[in-house]
Amino acid sequence: MSLVPRPLSLTVNGQAVGPMDVPEGMPMIDFLHEYLNLTGSRLGCGIGECRACTVIVDGPEGSREMRTCITGAHYFQGRKVRTIEGIADPAGADTAPPPSLGASGQPRKVIAISPVQQKYLEHFSFQCGYCTPGFVIAATVLVERLAKAPIRAADVEQVVGEALQPHLCRCTGYVRYYAAVKDLVLNTPGLTLKG
């Protein structure tokens, strides 16, 4: 990593960030943790294998996962990024868990968790929770993709497997993660084709 700072501007969780002077070559995970105090994305392996560090990058073609431990912060220049902190619905239910910090450093009150997060809770999908942000990101990207291009119900198991397979967990046998996403896809109108 070079110590030479370069300006960086992007959108994180719907909020404009920057321009900020950020050292060239700084990994995005470090930028999120050190500059924005967004620590939900986890640094696991540091080599892009476990995917606990993934975020969503939104673009004209849709959303996609991006590993932040192996991708420099400046790659995200001008892009729209969602972290695990941006997945929950800030305007949903009546009860709220503790606030998390948003990209501006100001508290962001979370009012309702996302459907993906809810299914993971219902299925008791995780144990220690360290890898969970990456699994939430993967399932969120999958659900958003299926909302635009539904699949046959017969293909759900294979498609869920392909979406979650790259993510690693040292605690579980993955069965509950897969079951939760399969349940969500099969029971959310519009994600599977009728008939």
C-alpha cells in the first residue's frame, strides 16, 4: 500500500461519502472499518477465499458481490456500495435493535431486519456469526437477481447452492444457511416461476 493519498468519493448505504483522501492501495475493508466505522463486514482470511468481507456493488446491470479484503478502496470510486449495515430496513417495524453507525458516522436506527436476515434467524443458520455478513450479502444479491429473472421451483436448490457455495463457515455444516435461503426463495412471490 502506498502512503500517497488520493481522493475517493462513492456512495455507501445510500449516503454520499467523500471526497476523502485515502492512501492508494488501501483495501476496501480497511477503508470501511477505519474511515467509516462500518465494521460489520468481516476480515476473515485476508485473501478473498472466505468471503466474510463481501459487500454489494449496485450497477446498471444489477447488484453483485465484491470481496473487500482483496479489492482496493479506489476501485469503488464513483460506485454505489451496500455493506451489511445497509441491508436492514430503516423504515420497517415497531421495535428497533441498537443503532449502528452509518457512512456519515451518525447513528443509523435500524427498524426492521431484511427478509434474508429474518430467514437466517428463523432457521438458526449461524453459530458464532462471524461469516454471517457474507452469507447475508450473497443471499441478498441472489434474491435481487431472482426478482428480475425468476427461476423454476425445481431449480431453487441448485441456484441457492451456486450462490452460497463460495462462502466459508468454520462452525456450521451450511445446511441451515442453504435451507433458509431456499425457504425464502420458494415462499417469496415473484422469485420463482408459476407452473
